[in-house]
Amino acid sequence: MTTNKKIKTIKSIKIDIDKCNGCRACEVICSAFHAMPKYSSNNPARSRIRVTREPIRDVYVPVYAGDYVVAECAGRDKYIIDGKEYDECTFCRASCPSRDLFKEPDSGLPLKCDMCEGEDEPLCVKWCMVDALTYEEREEEIIEEEVTPGEVETGLEALVNKHGIDKVADIVAQISKSKG
Ligand code: SF4
Ligand code: SF4
């Protein structure tokens, strides 16, 4: 395996929880954008941004989906910010085995934010009327590992052995759909 230095554009969404009012417009537009065909339906359970909404405690926290993790984390913390208590997983972006968040409801496959690939700006940012979400880009130097074709085959074979060809094919199809 060889390594390469590269400049990569890192895209992120800055979240201001003090501005969020829990309207869920971000969930609606995200799920509609990713519906097949596009905009044919909306279902917050399919959204790649989810809002923890607890009006009694005045808690509104939008979080967009990050990577899938195979195992639950070992240590969790409670957060108290400005006198408000937040549950242990409230700020976590992972699609993880310990909760249903960020999983496609029918297949159970993990969902990950793709920054609305193809759009000039993420749609959840555009649809948030109170500017709780701000799109940001920054350049970062990263070290990239070049994977040789042999390594790809070995990795795929291991995945097929572990999860079965159908599951792996489903995931590859889902990834290529989100890239297409
Ligand atoms: S659209 Fe904005 S205000 Fe509404 S839930 Fe999402 S982040 Fe909060
Ligand atoms: S950037 Fe796009 S894909 Fe990501 S959470 Fe927002 S609407 Fe969904």
C-alpha cells in the first residue's frame, strides 16, 4: 500500500442549537430529496438529519448522519449545557447498533449525509428558515492510502464471507445510487 498527500475540501454543517425551533423542515426536505424517485415522498425516518425535539425541556438538537459504526461505544456522557440536560446519544452522528436512528426503515441499511451531492448548497441548510444550519467548506491536507486491486478483492471477499453476497450487493447498490 502506498500513501499520497492530497488537498481535500471538507464540507460540514455548523449547527446553532439556540436557533433551532424544532420545525423539522430539514428532515422533510432531506427525506424528499433522497426519495426514489426524487421528491416523490417524504418520511423523516429516512432523513439523514434528525432533530431531537423535547419542547418541555426546551431541547431542540438537529444532527446529520455520519459514518456507520459496527459496535456501540463503551463510554457515554451526559451533557449539561446552559442548565439543560441532554441525553447521552443526543449529539452523536453515528449510525450505530444501539439505536434506530440513521437507518433506512425497510432495509435497516445505514444512512449517511452526502451533503446533497449535486446541489450547490445542502437543502437542509436552505430550508432552515431561522439559520440554525450553516454550510461550511475548508481545505485540508490529507494523507491518502492507495489501495491496490488485490486489496480490494481481498476486502470484498471477506465482506461477502461475513455478510453474504446479497447484503454486500445491496450496500454497493445503495452507495452507487447516492453517488449517481
Ligand atoms: S429546519 Fe432548522 S429550525 Fe427547523 S428543525 Fe431543522 S434545524 Fe431546526
Ligand atoms: S446536507 Fe443534504 S443529505 Fe445531508 S442532512 Fe442535509 S439535506 Fe440531508
